[in-house]
Amino acid sequence: MHDVNAPRRSVASLSAVLRTPVRSVKAKVQSLAATTAGAHIGGAAGIIGLRVVAVVQLAGALLGGSLSHARNPIIAGLLASLFLIQSVVVVAVLWRRRSPVQPGLCLLDVIITAVVLLGQISYAPPETSYSTWDAWGYGVSNPTVLFAAMAFPKVGQAIIAAFVITAAYVVSIGPPAIQQGHPTTVFTNASGYLFNTLVCRFVWSYLVRLAREADAARGLAAEAARREERSKASTEQEVLAARADAVRAHDKVRYQFMLHDTTGLMETMRREIERHKIDDPAVLDSLARIRALTLQFRALLDGEDSDADTSALGGRLRALGLPFGDLNLVTNVDTVDDLKLPGQQLDLIESAVRTLLNNVRRHARATQTVLHATTFEGQWEISVRDDGQGWDTSQPLGWGLKEQVIGAMARIGAEVAIESGPEGTAVQIRGPLNVEES
């Protein structure tokens, strides 16, 4: 009996076989990025696919008896082999370089294709010269003109390549086809070369332009995001700075009350000492020192000029650290309170340390910063350490570090060492003890 469902089952089986590769190709196409590089990869994949189809068509013609019908099977076989070798080269190069813009390779491909077309004069039977089974040159030459439409940088070069292939086709097929009464076939196929070249060139140029505009749009979007991030960071820093100012203002008022009471207590103690005529030098000296220090802090909190000895390194660094309370700054400079350096050196050191603390505020996102100063072995040493995010020291230094820190310290004979990593940054400055004469 005749199985009426056999054709339906055959179609279903073929569909099942093709479903996986079709889905794979669809997934790869969808994964291509909408970038210039993605457009070039898609163009190269298209040319590779067309060349594979041309090779399959050539194999079908040869297996279908093209060689047995040829007037000169040897020439037909050599031309077929030449085309197959060139196809392998084209596919390999495009696969490796991921772009169809290969003018040198395409020029070679155009020459070989023209030779294959002209070679049909010697092997194709005149009565079937317009048949793509016996004269298979036309069927395998179309991918070449499409390749030329993408490969050459100028559209005029692609048109010249199409004219070369068209001329080779007309010379090899035209006379016998016209004699056989098929001039329309020759005209249609010949004009198809030019039409396909122009259409492919238009589509290719449009896709590349869209991809470049997409790249530019992504660049603008990324720059806008960076600007927004910088603006957000700036706003956050302003908020943090305002909070720090509020905390400092609150603490200032609290400390003013505390120091006011302490000053009154010191004055009461002084009167009691005078009343009881206590003349112990150690007691009197200690009391004087405590009261002077209290008055100094009160003057500083009130915004008045204090009698702090800023000509010494310790006093200069301690005063410098006051505006950086938002860094949770720990200042340990007691050992250099009496160290006096030339005024120019102190100014440069103050500028360098201020630059380091400003960098911590702007970039480190630290929770604590330590400013330490000491002396040893005929040198003074200042270090600024933070527990922030660190930075890549192999990158070029900014102007502040390069000029205001390293450059300025080099002018006074000091050296700067920088260490930075995920656990924070440490900058160490060492210089000679050029003690100022009193």
C-alpha cells in the first residue's frame, strides 16, 4: 500500500536534522555585538557562507557529470581545483582576520575568478555554454563580486572588479549563447554582477555606518555616566565636608566651654598658690605651662592668633592637620616640636604634606589617616598613612605628587617613597637635619 504519510514524515525528519544547526547559527548571529567589529565579523561570516555554498554548487556540478560532458576534462579539472584552493584560502583568511575588508586577497580572487570564467571557452560545450551545470563558472563567481563590494575601500574599485568579472563572463559565454538563441540569459547574468555589487556595497556601507554611530553613542553614554559619577562623588564630598564642618562647629562650642572652665580653674589655683605663698618652682612651672596651653587652645578655637611656635616642624605640622578633621586624622609629631628648620624648607614641607592630605580626602576614601614625624640618624622623617583604597603606583603620577611633593622635596635634598595597595597608602619623606641657628 502507498503510505500517504511518508512525505510528511520525511519533511519532519529533515526539519529535526536541520533544527540544531539552524538554532546554533541563530544564536551566533544574535550574539554579535552592534559594534564596528561586530559588523566586520558579520560581513566576513556572510562571505564565508556564500563561498561554502559556491563550493557545494561546484561539487554538485562535478558529481553531476560536468567533467564527462567537458570538451577538455583536464582543463576543467584544473580550473575547478584552482577555484577550490582559492576558496579555502579566502575562508581561512576571513575566519582568522574577522573582516571582509581584504583588498589584496580580493584582487587575487577576482583574477582567479576571471581565469575560471575565460577557461570555459576551452572546456564548455557550445550548445550548453549557458548552462550552469556544464559551464559552472557563473554559479561560483557571484560570491566574488559580493566579496569585492565589501573588500575594497573605494566603491569605484569594487565596480571595476565587477566589470572585470562581467567582461570575462561575456567573452566566454556570450558568443555561443547568442548563437543558441539565448542573448537574454547573457544580458541578465552580466547585469546581475553589477547590480549585486552595487546593492551589496550599499548595504555593507550602511551597516558599517550604523555600527560606527552605535560605537560613538556608547562612547558618549559612557562619558555621560562618568560625568554623572564625578558629579555624584563631588556632591557626596560636599555633603561630607558640610557634616564635618557641623561636627567641628559643635565640638568647637563644647571645647570652648570646657577650656573656659579649665582657664578659670587655673586662675583659681594661681590665686590660691599666691595666697599660700607656695614657691615650689616645679609646681609654678607646671601650672604656667598648663595655663599657657589652655589659652593657646582657646585662642585657636576662637579664631584668634595664638602664640604657637610655628617656626618649629612640630607646631607647623600640628596646625596644618587641624583643617583635616574629616579624615579622622591622628597627628603624632611630639618628637619634632623643638625641631627648627629654615623657613623655606618648612614652607615646602607644609605644602607637600597638605597635598598628601588633600589627596587622601579626594581619592582614598579612608576611615583613618595618620600623620607622623620623628628624627633619627641625622634625618627628619614625615609619613602620611591612610587605610583607603590605594592606587596603582605603576601609573603616571599626577601633577600634585610629581611637582608639589617629589619635586619640591628634591629641591631641599629630601627623598620621597610611596607604597600603595588594597590596604591603603603610605608616603614617607626623609630629609637632612639642617637645624636653624637661633
